[in-house]
Amino acid sequence: MNKFDPATALAAVQRISAERGVNPSINDSATFTFEHGQTMTDTFHGETEGMYLYSRHWNPSATALCNALAAMEGTESAWCTGSGMSAITCTLLQCLQNGDHCIASMTVYGGTFAFLNNYCKRFGIDVTFVDSTDLDEVKSACRPNTKVIYTETMSNPLLRISNIKKLRKVADECGAKLIVDNTFTPMIFSPHKLGADIVVYSMTKFINGKNDCVAGAICADAEFINALIDVNNGTAMLLGPVLDSFRATSILKNLYTLHIRMQQHSKNAMYLAKKFNEIGIKANYPGLKEHIDHDTIVEQMNYGYGFGGMITIDMITAERANALMELMQKKGIGFLAVSLGYFRTLFSCSGKSTSSEVPDEIQHKMGMSEGLVRYSVGLDNDIEHTFNAITECLKELKFI
Ligand code: PLP
């Protein structure tokens, strides 16, 4: 386990707004005025510290959120985007160009998989998908033109854990950047501290935790972030997926409760995983000793946030999975909905939803059953009551 504490690092970022509000004021301007024309020119070339030019580049509200995110991740800098996908695609397009090669985990989020597998072809970028937990496979995929190794800390939906420290070594050997999506495990993992060059997030999930907006983040060194928003060549500046100030400010407030939420998500998920096993429904949860990557998560995780809020159970067929999810929703256990990290429990059948972009043969290779039900466990105060309600559903359907 690691000593770094992201919540304490975050708490150290204390700002008082110009009006002495404890929350930063929302900056409601797309453009900013200058007293002198020369300062505007200098700012355009990135040569004036603390000046704002135009909100697609930087904005005071976005800056406040980015400073907090950088502190939480232990990176020099950060930039926030209008979605997790835009954080991922801008980062990849900034690192890869025509003729480059990328090694990616085959279990990445379906949208990321589709981007790498289908869309990157337009740019002449070659992608090899591997089992990122098999370091020999990753090593043997390396080529002289490999520029990026891309993985997720906790894979979706099988909840396999990447060994970031070891992937760092492979990335060094092949001269590639290591990019890690930490959407499933904010605070639990600090991928940059473990060796990742760039950490990306869908803040739509745990970081915001309210399911009221879509947002993303890129955490990296200042050189990378400045290149990303360079007015002439920066992918984020030119594609323009900026996060709105109102959202940046509301996400910042939610960020400061993330540590408590992660602890409760983890506590509830661990409870459900153990209880499912007791009634003979095999649960997949990295916090359980029998999970294939239990030792890897223990070795890399930060202390005090648990093993995350995601668990899966296998209902064998999509029909059975649907019947269970429909009944659970009817009984008020949570929502039959994609996404994760919400305060209520969400459940979905991964193969038919969030991973449906992944071709069947790869789903089989990953070991994904068509009846896999993924739970993003909520913040329920009485999780025993929740489990009893789930058990009633399983009994009513004669699954136990
Ligand atoms: N990364 C992961 C691991 C995800 O699960 C998702 C969405 O489900 C994304 C990225 C994409 O994020 P967004 O929907 O915010 O664009």
C-alpha cells in the first residue's frame, strides 16, 4: 500500500475567492479584457502568468478545478474537458500521429475501444489490443514506433487490475508514454505516483458522483498540458472540448466529498460481494482474497479508501440478467442504467450495453459472460436491507 493520501493533498488546496467566498465564484465570461494590447499579444503566446484570454483555453473556474485535480493526482498540472471521451481522445491524439503504434488493453471502456479500433484508422494510427495484466504479451507487442501504452487501473467490466509499476518499466523499455484511465478508482489509486505519465478521467462517474453532468479530466506534467492547449498545435485547444464554468465549479464542490463517498461505496460493495458468495452467487470483487488480482490491488492502492464500488455477478444469460435487473429496479434497489459512481446503485448487463462496442470474439477472449450484471454500488446507509431485497428478487425469479 502507498503512503500518498490524495484527500489530504486535495485539502491543502485552499482558495478564498476575490469576494471572500469559501467557494470559488463562477466565472461567467467566455472572453477577458486587457488594459494593454501588448499584454493580450503576450497572453496569446502563453507568456503572461495568471492572465486569461478566452475560455476555450483557460478560465478561472476551470483553473480552480484543475488545480484541485492536479493536487489530488500529484501531477504538476491538469485540464478539464466536457466529457471523459474528450479527455481520452484529445490525450491520445496529442500523443499519436500518422505512422505511430499504440498498445491498448483489450478490456478498455467500449467508447475508448471503438475510438482506438475504428476511428484511429483514419489517422494512420495502428493499435494492438492486449491483455494488459499479461506483461509478456504487452512487451512482445512493442514495436520501434510504439508511442503509447494505454490501460485502465480497474478494467470494465471484469474488474482486472493493471500493474502500473510494471507497465511503467515496459513503457520505458519501448520508449512509450503510459496513459492510465483511473475513472473506476479515484483516490484508491494514484496512477501518476505509480509511474503513469498521464492520468485521464471520466468525471461523469465517481468524481462528480451526482449523475447531473458529463465531464472529463487530463492530469499530467505542465509541459504536456501546455502542449495540449497550444494555440497552434494543441489538440484540446483546436478540437475545443472545454468544460463549462458552471459545471467546473459544481464538480469542484463535489470533489471535496469524494474520499468519504469512495469509502462508503467500497464498504457497501465489499458487504454485497461477501454476502453474494455466502448464498452461492459467485461475486467478482477485487477486495476478495480469491480475486485474481487481489495482491496487485493491495500492493498499489492508497490506504483507507477500500477496493472500490464495482462488483459483478454472472447470471449466465442476458435474459436472466434482464429479469433480475428489471425486478431490482421495480423493488427500488437502484436503477437499470449504464454509468457508475452515482449515490444510488446502478446495474447493467455489460455485454449488451457499455461493452457492446467490443466484438463478441474479444468479449469471449476477455472471459465475459453475456449474463454478466455489473453493479455500481450506491451509498446506501443500510446495505444489509439492500442485500435482503436483492435476495428476495433472486428467490422470486427462482435463481436461488
Ligand atoms: N472511461 C471509462 C472507464 C468509462 O467507463 C467511461 C464511460 O462510461 C468513459 C471513460 C467515458 O466517459 P464519458 O461518458 O464521461 O465521456
